[in-house]
Amino acid sequence: MIQNLLDKTLSGERLKPEEAVELLSSNKLAALGRAADAVTERLHPEEYRTYNIDRNINYTNICTGGCRFCAFSRSPGDPEGYVISREELFYKIGETIELGGDQILLQGGLNPELTIDWYERLLHDIKERYLQINVHGFSPPEVDHVARLSGLPIRTVLERLKSAGLGSLPGGGAEILVDRVRRQISPQKISADRWLEVCRTWHELGGRGSATMMFGHVETPAERIEHLERLRRLQDSTGGFTAFIAWTFQPACTGLSELHKVGAFEYLKTLAVSRLYLDNFANIQASWVTQGMTVGQIALRFGANDFGSMMIEENVVAAAGASYRTTEPEIRRAIGEAGYIPRRRNVFYELVDIPLRQGDRAM
């Protein structure tokens, strides 16, 4: 039965939710990987695989979200809470440019002191000094928070942010797009419908952005697939998602520390099923940040066509116990050892490097 479903996807037919649940509930890892790799090769027959250089800058850690999976945030009034200064922000952006980066991932908490005017000034100041930098910023929960705090519709907030210099929208805060799960792990955060509404509105304004899934906590296999189904339906409607990124929950130091950390087997299986199910997503990223470089490399044969970002800086996942770090040469070497030529891209998956000679795969 499993092979019949895999044959179905390989012939170009779309999986039904119940069929994907069956695949995800199986232990046929090698078969799933082969099928996902075949689909990836069909979508990306080119001899290269991509990566990006950017930096995660958390502009504030003050948050009223109260997510049980987060070890990074601080409540209002906490002495460890902060809002980044312009001096520190500009230093981080300048260093990113020096290292070859062309983008910053700008995310923070649901800070009750920061209204739409603060975000507009922030974007204006960045773009005035660093016109070449793309600001991949403000996850849907942050956009919703700003809208509620400022008494404005989501569309108005996104229009103003776009006008001020927001370039693309990250898919953070999705976790699992099932409200049963969200009530357990992030009860103060927006609903699944609201998350999708923010993304839909951004796409309708001509914006592009990523979609994510954090799994391996309280969700069921069926709820993982429900998450994928909701993303697939929105992508059918708008086509605004550039890529899908799945990563495993890191329980250490969080309010869910009693849960066991999901390993490579479950990660690769979920990645493969995601590639098979999300037939309207052009790009799937590997998550070396939570799984390490070796598994990230294997992911390039389990449905991923992109190695993700070098991540000059990353604080949120690190606060929960993940400690993987890398360099651009290491990423290029990993892609080369997997049998591909490494190519650097921007957030819109446009190549921004000089092509290497054929056969020059590692560095």
C-alpha cells in the first residue's frame, strides 16, 4: 500500500490528507526518501543546490506570548528584557554585509510597547543606511500583535510596513496550524486562521514569504498533515510562498522540557512526506540548525533542494539547547559532498553568485 501511494506521487497525482497520514505513520524511511528525492529531481533537475547568507536579528526579547516551547523570551519588566539599539543593529547589519550577506531576518517578541510607528521608523532607518539589504521581517504573530496594539486592520499594517521597506515575510509562529495544538503550546498566540490570514493578505499585496512547521511536541501525525494541507490550500490560492522549512522542537530549557527530542529518523521522514505533499511549493529547506550538518546533508536526498542559511547569528533555537554552527565553506563542502554544486541565492531564490566550473563541487 505504501509503495502504491509513492507511485501515485511519482506519477504527479496529488496526495490526499489520509494518504499522507499513512505515509507519515509508516517506517519506510528509505522508500520515502527515494520518492521525495525523485520529486525534487523532477522539480530541480539542475546540478546545483542552494544556500543563503543572512543573520537572525532579534530586535526585542520582550514578549507577552507566553509560549511554552520558548526559552528565549522575557516578560515585560524582566531585567533581562531588551529592545535593540540602533548602534547595535547597524553593527550587526554592517558585519552581515562584510560576510557576504544580503538579508537580515528581523524578528522579536510581542512587545506591548512597540506600535506601528516604531516599526516604520525601524525599517526607514535600515533602508536609509543599507538600501541593498532585504528585510525578511516580522512573523504573522508579530504583524497581528502590531495591528491589535495599533488598532489597525492587518492589511493597513502590512501596507505601511511594505511602504517603509519590508521586503519579505518569514513564516515564523506557525508551529502547527491546528488550534488544539496551539491552545496547548502557545495559548496567547494567534489562531491558525489568523496566521493564514496575515500570509494571505501579504501575498495579495504582492509580497512573498516562507512557510514553516515546528513539529515533534504535542501534535499527532494527522495534525502535521493538517498543517501541510492548510499551507497547500493557501499556496493554491496565492502562490506567495517561496519555500517551506520544517524543524524539530527543541525541548531543553522550555516549559515542555519533559518531552523527548525528535531525532533524525522522524525529521527525515517528515521532510520527505512534506516534499511529496506540498506539490505546489518550489523549494524545501533542510534544517541543519536543529539536526546538525550531517543530517542536513542527508536531507538533500530526502526532499530538500536548499541547505538554508548560514545564520551568522541565531538566538531563539540556541536558547532551547541547539548548538549547531557552521560557516560558508562548510555549507559549500556539505553540498558538494552530497553530489551537487553549491550556489548562493537570495530570499527569492534568485542566484547571486558566480557559477562554478562543472565538477567544482566543494570549497
